[in-house]
Amino acid sequence: RILAQLAEAASTPQEREQWLKQQIDGIATATQANAYPNGVEELRKLEAEITQSSASSSLVPYVSYRRLLTDLYASRIHNSDPKKQQELQNWWSQQLQAFVQKYPQSEDAPDAMQQLAMSLELDGKIKEARNWYQQLASNYRDAPAAQRAVGALRRLGLVGQPLAISGNSLGGGRIDTTRLRGKVQLVIFWATWCQPC
């Protein structure tokens, strides 16, 4: 409530937007942590108010994306019947695709596109996932999600191909899987900071 009052009292549009973003993020975070039971409805209300006051505002896709994430994580996953997971997966993919098509220039479009591609990939829809990864890598080159899309495309392209990995080994020297061609190789991904690994 305090953030809403600060947004209302803001002296510039930029200041108002800053306070509203903080309010939106606070509601989304609290709701996803099960600490704000009416959070999704609050976000829907804010989304409607912002859209009504300025449909072209960058706050519209901002609140819309956070409402989607909050709706998925807070309402649908916590209260979802495990038998309806496929239905939930389909709903999520549809919502993400609609968001990306409606707000392709929004700051959250690359993240939404990555979420969509990952969702499709997990659902076994590799051709569709590859298409979204390619669009992300091509259309949002400067976004961090684009680099992850390039990696996902490389990974998806490995099926049936030799895996070439090279670099420094922990014990000194170099590792180069191409020199081990024809031998069985086991690749385990881990990190030195990961104690359980």
C-alpha cells in the first residue's frame, strides 16, 4: 500500500513507474512465496488499471508477465493435481506464446521466449522448441537469454553427433575429446563450488 501511495505521489512519470515496478515485484515475490494469498488478483487489478490509464505504457507487459509467472507458480503449481500437469504445461505454453506475440518489444519478451522454448522442449516438442530458440537467438542478440538459446540449439544439435569438448583439466594439461575418438567417454557436468558434486 505504501508503494502505491508513493507511486500516486510521484512527481515524474519515471518516478511513478519505478514505484509501480517495486509494488508489482513485491506482490509477485510475496505471492510466489505463499505469503500473499490475493496476490494474483492484485496483479490482475493493477494490470487492468495500468492498461486503462495508458495501454502503450511499458508497465503493461511488465505487470502482465509477472502476473503470468505468479499465476503459474503460486496458483497453479501449488494447487495443481499431479494428474493435470500436461494440461498445466499446455496452458503455460499458450500463455507465453500469447505474451511474446502481443509484446515482442517488451523487456521480458526474451525471457518469455526462452521459457516457452524450454517448456516445449520438456514437453518433447523439439521442432517447435528449436524454432523458438532460433527466433530468440536471432531477434534478441543482446539479451542474456539469447546466449542461452544459442547453447540450447548447440545442445539440441548434438544428438547423433560427436561431442567435442576441450579445455584445461583440473590436474594440469589439456582435455580434448576428439583425441579419444572411438573410445567410450563419460561426461559429467559439475562445478568445483558444488560440494555434493
